[in-house]
Amino acid sequence: MKKKLIFIFMVAVTLSSCNKTADSDNPFFSKYRTPFEVPPFDKIKAEHFMPAYLKGFEEQKNNVDRIINNPEEPTFKNTIKALEYSGEMLTKVSRVFSSLNSANTNDTLQAINRELSPLSSRHRDDINLNEKLFLRVKSVYENMERFNLTGEEKKVLDNTYKNFIRSGAALSPEDKEKLRKMNEELSLLSVRFGENLLAETNDFRLIIENREDLAGLPDGIIAQAATLASSMGLEGKWVFTIQVPSMTPFLQYSDKRELRQKLFTGYFMKGDNDNSRDNKDIIARIARLRVERSQLLGYDSYADFVLERNMAITPGRVFEFLGQVWDAALPVAKAEAEAQQEVITREGGNFRLEPWDWWYYTEKIKKEKFDLDDEVTRPYFVIDNVITGMFYVANQLYGLGFSKRFDIPKYHPDVITYEVTRNRKHVGILLIDNYPRASKRGGAWCGAYRGQHRTEEGKMVHPVVTMVTNSTPPSGDKPSLLTAEEASTLFHEFGHALHQLLSNSTYPGVSGTSVPRDFVELPSQIMEHWVLEPEVLKVYAKHYQTGEIIPQDIVDRLDRASKFNMGFITVEYLAASLLDMEYHSLTGPTELNIREFENDAMSKYGLIPEIKPRYRSTYFNHIWASGYASGYYSYIWCEILDSDAFQAFKETGDIFNREVAARFEKEILSRGGTRDPLDMYIAFRGKEPGIDALLENRGLK
Ligand SMILES: [Zn+2]
């Protein structure tokens, strides 16, 4: 505690003593003088963040004081609207900092993040637990009908009021104090979890020295491993990591069972190695604090707390829904395991199928059944062409145009920048950042350096959107050649990007992707439906050497194989979703033994030992550090919506039907979080969706 106080004091002194020079150099302190006011990444230095944050905290605090001390009666304008626009500086710097800390971090940024997280937590609590401010918000909320509000304004008011209640504004002073301490500790624990995970991921390498240990691997994969090795100073050797684009092909093709085991064990033991980067104690503490925090706020469990603001509303509905899909998928996965065991026996293998065998035998069977593997399609999925393909879809549906720009600052040479337009009018800027590196966390995501909204005076602000993936990188003279799954991930993130780009809200807090977690994957997942449509493949799937369009025969094979291995894909995903729900349905503070808890939870549902949950507890970043706690189910929940929504296009016989697209944009993409999700969906589709389209989509019916 003492240490932190000294730290703040020192920063304050530094700020006032060299105010002038620091301020004028700090890009956050003035308007960005760049094309489209994209953050000037080339000028932003690590030392600019803390002063900008401190100024942001101060600015918002002063604005909040002004709201509280306003002698006039509380109104929507002088309280809710004023609060919506109270933190512009803070939003400006935090969007840049958090995006960079995920996509291009280093020791300095991580140290800043550690220092920042308790300060941010305290700052948020100063606002959320401010009694006078809450009384004003409450007064506006209770007198809502006096203010003649638009639908969007009503939603902003409702969100603000409920956010105060859910943040503890109605608690006693002693409970508020307890809550502050919990929030601070929780935010630090999440930071430590993420740091450990990145370090554990970067730390593991499978170094291959003998050519015979490469048996079974395709040439492209071997070349990629050689490139990686020389980039690490291991000339003449081959390196595989536990980053997905490096690990998965090894698991699919390597004939060396013990090496597959070594690599996959490195992956699934991340954060569980009883070393200084072990995440088990951190998770146990987070889970416990979440229970205590929820109960302090009057909820039985953390899931109850989270879900009341989601479409699902209660944990019971989530469990029921997951159970329905689980019951359909588990027998399919078991049959898949049996089929693999048969291949093992047929080949004279005298062992039981294990998790590190799954990809290998799946690939064999796929090859046998459909004469298809990733290496057949990769040459047709050149990353630049896949991007062209997704732009083509957005053009057909929404009339958007994308042009590459070379005058926009970047934070890394891998970033590509586009201006997005419609009818020659500017829509926004899109940044795409595709390849894995040690400074980037795993997975794929979409964010915004600036969200669409209108200023207090009503002027349109256009978004600056960023998509980040960890796709197969180029190697040697070969461009980046993607698997069908990676192509689909690009389309997915692009769907989130469209949600940001086509947003047409007034208030910043309800624009773009500011929708409930179990609705946010609708715009992203619906895009995945176009990626393998023949009409779309024709446009982008061209051979990287010959330019030949993907032959119809491969398209047919892709189509036939599209539901292959779906038992596994569904079960490993559901297992992680159930694990998430089990942690967050706890109703009493317990000292969890993480390994035991995970094992018990999985055996309760009868998960077969050949399958690991898609994320084990110690590297489940979504739920411990990324806002998906009791929300990982959202992907499959949203699949009910996206499968049904895509049907709306299919039913017209035209997957580019402009009328349906216009309705999807009007009722869903443009609205952000300005309306209730189910209302938005029904406005688009005319009815609520059922589970059938989802089961059919996965071949589980
Ligand atoms: Zn997503």
C-alpha cells in the first residue's frame, strides 16, 4: 500500500515540475495530426501513457465534480449525457494502451499495466461509488418520462442506472470499502494471469535437430519451422511452438507420436507447471473473490450477477441450453474416437487413443474419406486474397469499398491499413495485423482505437477499427497460406469490424460492439457462413502460383467435409463453456484445488479422456482476463442466431440479397447497443430463432 502512495506522489511531482515539455511532446495531449486522426503510433512512446492516464483521471474527476455541484435539478442532459462525455481523454489513451498491450506488448508496457490497473480500478470506483452522483442518476431514472427521451437515450439511462447499482452504489460505506479492495485485487490478478500466460507460451519450444524427426510433415510446414528456427538463431534446426499456427500442423501430420505428446503437453500444461508462472493460485483467488463480490452485491453467484444483463438472463437457461447441445454432440464425439481407435488397431498400433493423437488420426480419416487435407486447400487461401474475398462480401452486401493506404501510422510493420468508404463517403479506418509474434497474445480479436459516436454537439465521429489474428505467416518465398479455419477466423473478426464500422449511434457507450456478450458474436459468426460459399470462393480462392481458381471438385470435397469432426469441435468447446459456468456458479467461497475442480467438473459431464477442454483453467484467458467470465457459452448461443439469420439470406435464393442485408444493417449492425438484443433480432427476422438451424449447421441432428 505504502509503495503505491509514494509512486503516485512521485508521478505528481514529475508532472508539475516538467509540465511544459512533457505536455507539448505527448501526442495524447493534443489532437492527432495524422490522416483521419489515427493514433500517431510512430510518435507515441511508453512514457506518454502514464501522464495521459493521470490527466485523463483528473479530467474525468473534474467533470464529475461539475455534474455533482450543478445547482440545477438533475436532468438527462446535465447528468447522464454529461457523464457519457466526461472521460474523453481517458478513453483516448486507454483504447490505445489496451490495444497495444495485447497486440504489441513489451516489458515496459507490462510494467505500466501493473501500475495502472489498481489506479484505474480506484478511479472507476470513485465514480461508481460516488453517492451524490448516484442520487442524481437515480433521480433522472425515476423521473424518466419528464425528459422526452429517444429510445437510445432511454437505453443509455437504463444502462447507467443499472451499472451504478451493479457496481455497488447502493451499498453501505463499509461494504463499499470492501468492494473497492476486491476490485483492486481482482484487476491485478487478471494482469498477472495474462503475463504468466504470455511468458509460458513464449517459453516453450520443440527444437528438432534430426531430419527423421520431421517424418510425416508437409514441406511447407517444415520450411516454416526452419524459418522460425533461424529467426531464433538456431540455423539448420527446426522449431515448433505452442502457438496455434505452429502447433496444429505438427499435431496433424507428425508421425512421431512421442514428439506430438511433448508438444501438446507443453500446450495443455501452460500455467500449470508449479513454477513462478503458475496460474492455479491466481485463478483460485479470482474465483473466490468473484463469489464474495457477487454476494456482497446481493447475487447468489457470479454467473447470476453476469447473466441478468445478457440475453440468457439466468444460469439455469445457459446450463439447459448447453446440456441440450452436449447431449447431441457427445455421442458423435465418442463415435469419432472409436473410428480413430480402429485406424490405430488396423495399423498395428498397440495403444489407446490419447489427446495428442486426435488431430493426427482425424487428418488421416479425413484424407481417406474426402481425399482432403489442409495442405490441399492452403495454396488457394493466400491471405491477401482471403482479405479481398471478405471485402468483396462486404461490398456485395453493404456497398462498402476498401482502399489500401500507405500514409497511416502503424505500430508494427505487419499492420496493413485501409480506408473504408461507401458512395465515396468516408466510413472509417481498418487496421489488420495477422502474424504471431512474442509481443502478441494468442487468439484473434477485433477492437477500436476510436469507436463511432457523435460528439456532444452532434458531429459524427468515424471509427478506427483494428483486427488482430495469429495466422500462418509467410515463410521463405511463400506468402501466408491459410487453412480454411484460419480464413474463417478472418471473416469472423471482420464481422466484428463491420459491426464497428457500420455503427450509427449517438452516445459512445452504446455504439459498435457495446452489446451483451451473448449477442456480440452474431455479427461476427454470420460472416463465417460466406467464407466457403462457392460464389465467394470463386472470387478469392486462387492458387498462389498459378492463379487458378479453386477447382469445383475441391469445393465439393470441402462442402462434404464441412461437418466432419464436428463432435470433437463441439465437445471441446462445450467442455470449456461448462467449465466456465461451473467456476462461476459457485455459491460459497471455497479454497479451490484447481486440478481437482477441473477434473471433477469434466467427469460430471462425462467428458471422454481423449478430449481436453478447448481451454483448460490455467490458460483460459477469456474467463480470467478478458471479460468472458460466465460468457464463454456466448459463441454457441449466438450460433442459434447466426445460423437462423443466414437462413434469411438463403431463403431468398441469393446469399447477397441486398434487401436482407439492408435490414440486417438497419436493425442490428447500425444499432450497437441502443436497443434490447431480442427486439433487434425480431425486428430483423420477424420471429425468435429456434435451436434447429444450429444443430443442422453442425450436423448434429
Ligand atoms: Zn468473436
